[in-house]
Amino acid sequence: MSHQSTYTPGNGFSRWMDERLPIMRLVNDSFVDYPTPRNLNYWWTFGGILTFCLAVQIVTGIVLAMHYVPTTELAFASVEHIMRDVNYGWLIRYVHSNGASMFFIAVYIHMFRGLYYGSYKAPREVLWILGVLIYLLMMATAFFGYVLPWGQMSFWGATVITNLFGAIPLVGESLRTWLWGGFSVGDPTLNRFFSLHYLFPFLIAGVVILHVWALHVSGQGNPAGIEVKDPKKDTIPFTPYATIKDAFGLALFAILFAYFVFYNPNGLGEPDNYIVANPLSTPAHIVPEWYLLPFYAILRAVPDKLGGVVLMFGAIAILFVLPWLDTSKVRSARFRPLFKQFFWIFVAVCIGLGYCGGQSPDKILIAVGDGGFDVTDLSRILTIYYFAHFIILFPVLGLIEKPKPLPESIAASVLPGTRQEKATS
């Protein structure tokens, strides 16, 4: 939703600059006078929160890289050096490590909000695809970073995940050898992962710029899922209205962030990663970080190695084609009673997959005779539903569901006493 620029240079220097590099005009049009739907709720603050998380990760990561040594002999010791000897090193490291979890908490809420309110539908397909690409880059960056402390879970996580690439036909062996830099996980592997972990956040920042650009072209979605009809009534300036709301949401999020950093810094991590990596001692239960557990559960749900890899990557790939799977012309789940119920079932399924990914695959959930219903059985059921939700339910619901009446405009959906509000309440 492009709009006419209202920026007016206030002095001679700003006029001179505006003619040569209109950066202040860009800032004004993008973050000050940008027309924002007046019915946005606090779920829309997570876009700004994600920008904050990315900035924190880049800044703290640069500082940590100044002291980290990417060799198998010194990596673990260098992390301990950061924690014990570098001024405020413990704080920088805890902010960075917990910042990854905060980043994923925010991105999952952001993505589920997009699914609920139909933010992936036309004309915002490219906006959604860029968002999924950011998510994919985040997962890769997090995996590379998980290996760097060179603890037990770092080493064995790297060994398990990189071995999966060997199952890919034709190129699998070559790809795995390139990732390792040899024939096993070692110094070259750690160097590669350190380089990629340092590089990828800047790639993410570049895609974020494209994401924001696409947002400003297509315009923000809104809880009602309808387009702006009268900009004077349906929109308000981004500043101060949306910025104040975003600032308040960010403050609450920062409190949660600070709790983990100062009071429970290792609550979201694995204790085994405080043991130096030992190739001769396999941990009893190898698990990735919590934000990758749903995909780990999908991977383990398939007995065939290649099939598990295909389904794991397919669980992400299917998000790229989501805009073309949903056949409903109504965006927001507010007006789709059936879709709303299945959305919350889907949320429960994702949480269930996360639980399964963190448990031993042969853990018995319901005992039956000598055997029973175990975690692997549950993972398979949840995996089937995960794909069915997109491949079957999305197209079918759009054809059979009878949505509620939509408000005539964004203003009518929020201003009290309107005919539309009474009709849909």
C-alpha cells in the first residue's frame, strides 16, 4: 500500500541532502507517517520485537567472536574464558544464548499470527515467502551456533544432523564431506560453522530489509483481514500510535528476556553442553535446542533415513506454497469458525511434536500388555496431521466453510455503534 510522501525538509541542509540522498524522507515515509490500519492489536508488535532480537544477536555475536577460538582444542575453553575472564562476558554470552530462544519465541508467535489472520494471502504472498526464508535462515544460524561451544550436545548434535545430509541421493555424500571439511566432525567443521554462523545474521538482515520493503508495497494486514478503503478513516500514522504500542510490547518482552538472562540463564539449554565434547562418549539422549524439536520429531517419526529427511525439510518447504493451498477468499480466522477450531488444533499438534522431539522415541505413553503406545507412535500421528492440515484441510475448508459477514471497512470493525459491529458481534 504505497502512499504519497509527506516529508518536507525543514532547513537548507536537509533540502540539499534530500535532493542527493533522501534517507530522511525514507525514514519519515516508512516509520513516521506510514499509514497503519487502525485496528491492529498487540500481536502485530512482534515484527518490531523481532527486529530488536536480530540487532541484539548481531551486536552480542560480534563481541563474542572477538574472544572465541574456533578449534576443537580451544573452543570449549574460550567459552569458559568469556564467561570468567572477559569483563561482562557472562552477560554478553547469556544475552546471546538466551536471545536465540527469545528470537524463536517471537518468530513462532509472529508466524502463528500470520496463519490465524491470513497474512499470507494475496497480495502478500512475497511478503510471506520472505518471512519463511528468514525463518529457514534462522534455523540454520541457530544450528551452527549450537555447535560452537563444543560441548557434548554440540558435537553429537553436529554429528547426527550432518550425517542426515548423507542420505540425499547423488549429492549427499559430497555435501556431508564439505560440511565436515574432511571425513568426520572436527576442526574444519568447527571453522565452517563459525564462519557461517557469523555470516548468516547479516544475510537475515538483508532479507529483513526485503521483507519490510514488501510490507510497504502491499500494506500491512489487519485482524479483520480486509483492505484499506478510506485511508483517512481506516488508517492512522505509524508514529506515535503504532510506535507507542510496539514500545510497550517490547518492554514486556524485555522483562521476559531479562528473567532468563539474570535468573534462569540455562533453563532453555542442555546441561550436557557444559561437558567438553568427547567423541568416545555418546550422550544417552541427543536432542537439538527446543525450537528445533518439532522438526526433530518429524525426522524420527519415519523409520527410513531418507524419508525422514524429506519430511523434515518438507515440513518447512510446505510453508512456501501456503498462499496457494488456502482456497478461502476470507483472510481472518475471526470470520472463519471452522478454520479457527482447526487452527488451535494445529497449534496443539506443533506443541505435541515439540514434546515428542524432546523425549526418548521408545518412551511408553500408554502401556498396553508388554508394549504400548510410545512417543514414536504419537510423533507419526502428529506428523500426518501436520501435513494434512495444509494439504487437505486448507483447500477443503475454503470450499465448504460458510464465513461470517465481514465489516464494510476497517473503521467499521473498531468504531463503536456501527451497523457492522452489531452484525458480527
